[in-house]
Amino acid sequence: MLYQLLFHAVLRHTDAESIHRLSFGGLRALAAVPGAARAMERVLGPRGPELEVTALGRTFPGPLGMAAGFDKNGEGIEGLTALGFGFVEIGTVTARPQPGNPAPRLFRLVPDRAIVNRMGFNNEGAQAAAGRLRGLRERAAAAGRPGPLVGANIGKTKAVPEEEAAADYAESARAFAGLADYLVVNVSSPNTPGLRNLQAVEHLRPLLGTVREALDGEGATDVPLLVKIAPDLADEDVDAVADLALELGLDGIIATNTTISRDGLATGPEAVEAAGAGGLSGAPLKRRSLEVLRRLRARTGDGLVLIAAGGIETPEDAWERIRAGATLVQGYTGLIYGGPLWPRRIHKGLARLTRRAGLASVADAVGTDAPAAGKA
């Protein structure tokens, strides 16, 4: 209630990127206070065996993770874990540092509970983010604890031509080898010119092969490799990516990234036009992301780990994605509109829904509403 009052009275009228910097900086500062992050995690973090999920060779304390885009440089992993996320995906990170697109580049569409962003992979580069992750691992080891579960989301450096994309991704992959719990190849952001062309199977096959070789060459043969796709793919292209993932032995797919569609928005056309180009996230993405997820599950069965993202706002939304075939779920815009207690509400709600269904674990619900593989 207090957060909603603050949001509607102040935050919605303030530049979105400025608020992000201030709030994220505050979270990092709080988490840096000795003992604060651990205390917050004990109160806000997922608890109970019904929320534990084993996937990608790891045990996640809860199925809800922070999606890529919020913590681009791996600066706030401990703070985000303290808020109650079961895992954190950092990035999108590129091999070379880059400033991203000119500001303003982040906008709220409040009537739609949505965000438009055209950040353009602004980040400090793979080496900087990997260095922070290495430091986090070393601190956790010194304290005798495993530390947070962290995925690394990598993308193409804007200045790198398409024909050199595979080598660029491989450079980032090598930086995170042995550090990330899983690696995501992002070929679906609308904010890097030409990036989405890499989703085509003829481009994606050699790209993913090169990234896998880079990881294996660093001895990181056990690092799971996933790909993140756009909701704007045609159904036949979703099927093609699913088939390719199975063919190459990928570990999973994240469905989905932001959309370039502006169909069916409640926000007035002038405000939508003022926000301009970029990827739309939040509630309007809910239906299509769920459709893509269901199609992937129907195509792959339980042969891949599917991570659902896009339009997840409530425990019921997350529960629907899990029953449709998602092993894990992610949010970003849900946190912006739901406030700092949002991860706790999602996990508590999922625990309640799991018990109501008579299941011992949320993992037992994965794919219970999905058709048999091959029925897409």
C-alpha cells in the first residue's frame, strides 16, 4: 500500500532511468551494510521445501528470478537476492564496454503496467561484470556458504559487424566460464540493430556452436547454455528454434524477451508515440509470452528447461507459466510496479498454490497443463 502511494504520487512522475539508478543504488548500499543482506534474505527469501526447484544442475531456493536488464553489470546481486529472488540473471553484457543508446531511453506506460526501453545494452563489458562475479564467489567461499545463483546474459557488441558476432559472443562466454551458474545467448533484444536477425536458424546454429566451444575450451563443460527468444517470432520460427535447441543439446530456452508490438494498449496513442521505439515489457506481453511458452513445451516436451518471462505480475501468473511447462520464471517490470516486497508475495503465493493443488513441490506442477510433445 505504501509503495503504491509513493509510486503514483512521486515515482511515476520522475524520469524512469533516474529512479532506477537511485533505487538500485539504495539497495546496493543497504546490502553492503554488514549482516544486512543476510538478515533481509532470511525475512524475504523463499523458504520451504515446496519452493525448491532442481534444474540446470543446480538447486534453486525458489522458482522466481530477476530477469536480465535490471542489473546489467553484476553490481547488485546480493541486494536482489536479499529482496527474495531465487536467482539473478545479470546483463545483458557485451564483450566490449558500450554506453548504449542516448537518453531518455526508459519510459513507463502506467495504464498498461508496462515499460518501454531502448537502453541498447549499456554496460561496462564482460570483463568488468565477470570480475564482480568472481569477487562475489570468493567472498561466499571465504564465509563458507554457496552464495547466490547467478546467470549471465550475453549479447553482441553494437560496433561488431554481424559476420563477427559469433567471436564476440564467444569472448563474453569465456569471461564467465567457471563463474556463472548458467549462460544465456541473447539474440532477441530489439535495441541493437540487426541483432534479431541472429534468431534465424542459419545464423543461430553456428553462433551457439561457437559459444559452446568457447565454454568447453575453458573447461566449463558443465555450464548450462540457453538462448533467449523474442515473442515476435512467427510460430514456425519458434518451432525451428526449439528443434535447433534439441539438435544442439542446449540446456534451455527463455521465453520471452520484450516485444516491438504496441497492439491493444490502454495508454493513449500520444503517450505511446512519445515513448518511441524500443522493447515493451510488462502486462501487455502476458498473452503472447504464454503462447510461445506453450508452443515450446509442446515441441520439446521435458527435453529442455524452459524459463518463462514477460507479463508475470501475480502468483497466479507464475503458476500458470509453471503448469504450462516453465521450470523457472523471471520478472523485472513486476518488481517496478509491485514494489520491493513483490518477490516475497510471488513466492508465498506459489507455496500456497502448490499446497492447494496437493503437491509436495512446485516442481511437481511443471508442465501439468501442457500437451504431449509434438502436438504444437
